[in-house]
Amino acid sequence: MSALDEGATETFGRHFTVERSGCLIRYWLAGAPDALLVALSHAALTDHSFFAAQMPALVPHYRVLTWDIRGHGASRPLAGPFTIPDAAADLAAILDALRAGRAVMLGQSMGTYVGQEMTFRHPDRVSALIVIGGTCITADPGWLGRESLKATVPIMKAWPYENLKKQSVKASAVEESSREYLRHRFDELSKDEYLAIMDGAGRCIHPEPGYRTPGPTPLIAGQHDKTGNIRKSMAAWAQRQPADEHHMIEGAGHCANLDRPEQVNTLITGFLARHLHPRRKDVSPKFQAVWCPVFMQFARLAKE
């Protein structure tokens, strides 16, 4: 399925573009304009259609933004290197175009890196962060982890491309339908595009000692995730921030939302219902800290 065919348009809503340095970014909007905005950032080497199974669960209650991250899908060709900070800046530009103050950052794998970077750089623009199959980019992976990241792309460069794609698909999903989807997406990219994306994703780690992700963050991992040490690192993330939710999806691979969409959707909608009202335009922490005490004081005076 092409990123711009009619089925995709019906599922993901109205199509928009925003001009950015290096490429034209394409994005889609569905749901009620007055509802809480949820931004879905897809995995590396895929496109916005990665979240097709999440749309029916989210659109009736939320305003849902999907997009093709630079260098992916219809946001190609990309002039220059791919970086996560650039992708996060693109997402901020989309929010600006929508005049949206804040949004829930929901991502999978590389998409979580974009959401984490947005949360780190613009915490006042993030209602909540939801992580599916992603490592913490502000935690130090240790010497071995750093060396592994450095070696990943050179090793991939030496592999025949068809074999590289085949191994990537096998490591990323369990269900054949999920693997078939990934094969189609990977086949749309040249090897140079593939390597540029993986290189940019691998370089996004920037340890920030003492930093904690603000607010509760649900961490969702697949039981059979075979992509590096993601499953292990997510468990360590949950231990560093005990208030965060940590969920293991039985029978799912790295792309848990593809392999087990119903279970993942239940976790996502449950978290949003507990922490964020679907029809409430989110109030920023700064606003709450400065003005809510003032309003409460006025309310007390009015009662006296």
C-alpha cells in the first residue's frame, strides 16, 4: 500500500504538508478538532501506515496526527543526513502549523526517539510520552553499548542488501502479516536510504545524568523482541523511574503494535483515559504552576 493511496487517506484523515530544510514533510489528521492531540511517530524504515491498527481505537476519542518522518514514505527524497533532532524539529513545526500547544508523543522504536527528543527539548509541548519498543536515549548505554552502536552501520554496509532486509524483518516481528507489511516498506527504500536512517537513529543517544522523563511514561515491549537489547534496556528504564508503567506483550516481537494490536491499543487507551481527558485541551505545566494557585485564591475569596 502506497503512503498516499485512497485507503491510507480514508484511514488517516486529511493530508497536509509542511516545508522543512532538506525535504517536504507530509502528515495526516483525523478525529475531532477539539479533542486531545495524539502524535504517532512510526518505526525506522516504515511510514505513517505503521499505525493503521491503532487508528480505530484512537480516532473516536482523540485528534490523531500521523506523519512520514523525514527520509521515510512520502517525506522523500531527503537532502542531507538523517538525524533525530531534525525529525523532532519537524514535529514541532507541524504542531506550530496546527497551532497546537501540546500533544501526546506516542512512538515505536525510532519513533520513540523522536518523542523522547521532543520531550527533552520541549517538555512544555508534550502532554505525555508513550514508548513502544524503544530504548531511553538520555541514559548512558555503557562502553559496550556505545561500541555496539558505532559498529552497527559499518556491519550493515558490508551485508548484501536483500539479506540485510530479510534479517531486519525477521528480528522485528513475529506474525507473518506484520513481516509482510515490513517487507513492503523496506523494499521502498534504497540501501543508501536504509543506512542513512539507521545511522541517524544510532547517533541519537545523548546521556543526561540525573535527567528523568517528566510525568508517567508507559513502556511497552514485545516478549520476543530480538532487536539488540531493547527489551532489557526498557526493563532497566522502568527500574530507574519506578512510577512508569512497564508492560510485556506476550507473543509479540519488536513491533508489538503490529503483532498484537488489540493488547497494545488497550494499554494506550487505558493510559490516556486515566491520565488525560480526551476532549480537554491540555494545560501546560507552566500555566498550572503560575495561574492555577491564583484562580484557587480567587475562588476562596469568592466563598468568604
